Amino acid sequence: MLSIENPDEKTLISINSIVENIKTSIATTIENRKENLEALNNALINGWNIDIDDFEDPIIRQIIISGIETHTSFIKSLDYIVSRTPAQSHQSFMPMKLVAFDESGVNSAYVNRMQLYL
């Protein structure tokens, strides 16, 4: 059993070696993570396809997975089924997709004129 109160020289060298290995490992991990984040950022800015298998760091992989899930959810949120009631007893439903935003501050839906006659 190791005695921490009065460590011998061999134990001190061993402890110092472990501490240095941990410091080197942490520094390497941080440096690799910075490089991976930079590569990911460049790929996103330039519109390149990203392969999750190119990244071994679990945090970077989770960032990519989370981004894919958020993007998929956002795209699905642009699809609507809208109820139209132009007059009593003329209620109808039609699928719509959000294609643009305006700055009117109100909920507006602009549809093709031909859809009004359906």
C-alpha cells in the first residue's frame, strides 16, 4: 500500500509521471477538439457534406447529431394543414408549406389564386 504521508522518491516520480500524462492527455484532447470544431465550422460555412464517422470525439459527434435533429425538426415544422372558412358551410382543409417570412407582425397566409377555387 502506498503511503502518501512519506512517499519515497520512486513513488514521487511515479505520481509526477501520472500527473504529466494526464496534463498531456487533456491538452491533446483540447487541441484535437479545437481542430475538429474548426473543421466542422469550415465544412458548414462552405456547404460541404459532413460525415459523422470523420469525427472520433464524442462531444463533436453529439453536436453533429443534435444539429441534424434540429434541422430535421425545423424542416418538418414548415409543413401545415390549414383550415379555410371562406363562408359558412364552405370549410376546407389544404396542406401548406411555409416558404418565406414577412415583417408584417401578423399571421398571414398567401396562397395561389387557383387554390381559392378548390
